[in-house]
Amino acid sequence: MNISKTKYDLLILGAGPAGYMAAERAGQSGIKTILFDKQYLGGVCLNEGCIPTKTLLYTAKLYESAKSGIKYGIHADNVHYDFPAIMKRKDKVVKKLVAGVGNTLKKFGVEVVFQQAFIKEKTREGIVVESAGSEFLTKNLLIATGSEPVIPDIPGLKSLNYFTNREILQLSEIPEELTILGAGYVGIEFAAFFSAMGTRVTVVELMPDILPGMDRDITQFVKQELFARNVEFKLNSKLIRIENNNLVTETGSEMIPFKNLFVSIGRKPTVQNFGLENLGVEYSASGIKTDQQCRTNIPNIYAAGDVNGISMLAHTAYREAEVVVNTLSGRKDQVRYNAIPSVVYSNPEIASVGLTEEIAREKNINYDVRQMPMAYSGRFVAENEGKNGLAKILVGKKYGEILGVHLVGNPASELIWGAAMMIENELRLQDVEEIVFPHPTVSEILRETIFAFKG
């Protein structure tokens, strides 16, 4: 067994958003860092999730805009798409961004090893990690192993050639029909993409509504938009088996036929097969238990990103990674999970941060709420012919503090950071009233909704 003579300040398992961001920030801060990943830089997000899907979704928006150009006085004949070219561009975007991550890590002196790493033990000298016959010693360990798709235990599923997020991004042609199992963020985004490209889409969901956890007024709006594009929803559908290309529900009263099946019911933290059990770290199938500095119950061992199961979003992983590095550097910092925005990149986009009405009621919070159509924004009307959207804001009744902001309508994803800042800084209605918003912008809908509380 070869033992590395170099002792690292930080060893990171996993090169997804949490792993590579921590490596970048650590290298930038002069912390001697080594990063392990068995496959690639960027993790699922950059290679098989966030970036490739958003590339495809933007293409779908362009295609829809071209087809509806007549609304804006633009005549475009024989509008059609070249799917192989679309997929080629998707791959080019991913390759460019992965290379960018690699160059940044190299710039900051981070050592990157593309091998499976296994945690061996924690000693007085440090934490020992084994990889390809060599041992590496580190003072601090960051576990950022990410997550993997949840595959339901439905009889008949294992015998099928179904899609997960990995396979569906490698299609060579657009399917005529697609059945999506799961109406979460990923399922709805793919429903939006494929329906825009002409696929007949059916979404099957166990829960009574799409996008569990999102504001109900917002999800109803999106559901209607997708229904108008011939997306069919089968809600409250508990599946008991699959037979003869039919999804059989619990009641047996309905057989849902399918030709192509995309399984997208969520993801689970990856906590197995890398030696986590050798450290005494507290974890379960729901993830590694961490505090607001992403520290585990074992000193010098951290966990960030999907693997801790708190907020399985790439931007949460980025922030957690920064908190880990700041903590190692002696800077007082913590992750505040109450102001993390969520975005669904459908068309129209959905963006949310803070409390929904449902959660506020569950917590017995005394709140007030207002909502405004996006059509109250002049910029939105100018750029979205025949379309509308919604802005909804919750505030505490006693102090008027912003509790939650929920948006549907393009470009909601680019507005929500401002709402997150309002909640992060505990701004009140009167504080936001005094902020100058540029005109004309869609962001003004936030200000309009704030002033709606006056009566």
C-alpha cells in the first residue's frame, strides 16, 4: 500500500456542485485541497441535470416563440427543429462548462483525482482515504457524494427499459408519446420540454397535485398552462404493478397505457459504498446529519450538497460548500435554510422562496397575503403577448415582514433572488416600498404586490 507523503488540509469526496465549489473556494483561500470523483467534474447537475435540461428547455422556448411570432408581427415560415443539432448543442454547452470548472480548479492549485475513493479510518494523524492502492491523509474531510434517482419498487418495472434523467438526455429522436412517473420539479420540466416539441405527455403522480411543496395557486396556474398544451395529468394514482405496458393503479379501476416511461419520483442521498460507516458519522437513508456549518457529529468531518438531504438543490450545495470553507478558515458563517429559492424551469417559469400558505397555517403563523397578475408589469405585457402570470406574497401580520414570495411567469427565475434577499434580511413591507425598482422591468411586479397590502 502506497502512502501519500502529503497531508492535505481538505479532502473532498465528490465533484458535484458542493464538491467542486468547496474545492474552488478552498484553493482560492490557500487551503491545500484534493478532490476525488469516480466519474467527472460537475456531478449530476452539470452533466445530467441542471445544465443540459435548461439548455433543452431554452431551445423549446425559442421553438415556441418562433411558432407564435405572428403575434408580434413576425412571420416565420416552415418553423421546425433539428433534434440531433439540439442535442449536439446541449453536449457542447456541458463540455464547455465542465472545462471551465477544471480550469478554475487548476488555477487555484486543487489536485483532482478521477478514481473511486474509500474512507478507511480516522486516526490521530488525520482521516485516511484509500484510492487505487494508495492512501491519502487529510486533516478535514468533506463528503459531497450527491444523490441518485429513487427507483420505486413496483412489480414489473425492473423488466422494462425505462428512462431516468440520464437516459432521457441521450435520446436520438423525440418520442411521439411519453409517460412521466412523478410530478416533481424534474417531471414537470420534462413535461414542458417534450410537450413543446410535440410529444403527447402523460404525467402520473401519487399525490393529489403536482409539485408537492409549492404554493397551490401557483401550481394550479402551471397545471392549466400545461393542460392547454395537451399534457394529461393522472393524479392520486398509486401504482401497484406494471403489466403489458400498462400502469395499474391501486383501485384497479384504471389502466394507464404507455409506450415510453420516464421514472422521475425524486432522488435519495448517496451514503453507501464509500466507507462512511468506518467513521461513526451519524446518517440514515435520508442523508448525513449536519448542523448549520455542515458539520457532522465527528470533528473535522463535513457533509454538503444532496448527501445531507436538507435542501437538494445545486445552489444550496454552493452555499453549503462556502460555509464549510469559511468555517475551516475561521470565519463565522452558517447556512440559513429559510431563504433558499426554488425554481421550476417550465414555460412559464415558477420561482418560490420562503413560506407557502399551507406551511404558514401548519406553523400557526398569523399572516396576510396578496397576489397580483403579471399583467400589472408593463414589461411583461410587452414581451408576453396573450399570456399572464402571478405574483403572490405572504407577510407577517404583526410586523409586516416578508415571509414568502411565489411567482409564475417568465422570467421568474431571474427575479426570485431579490425576494430571497428580502426574506434573508427580514425586510418589512415599508422597507421594500422604499426600494427603487428599474422601469420597465418584470421585477416591478414585486413592488406592485407589496403596495397591494395598503388596501
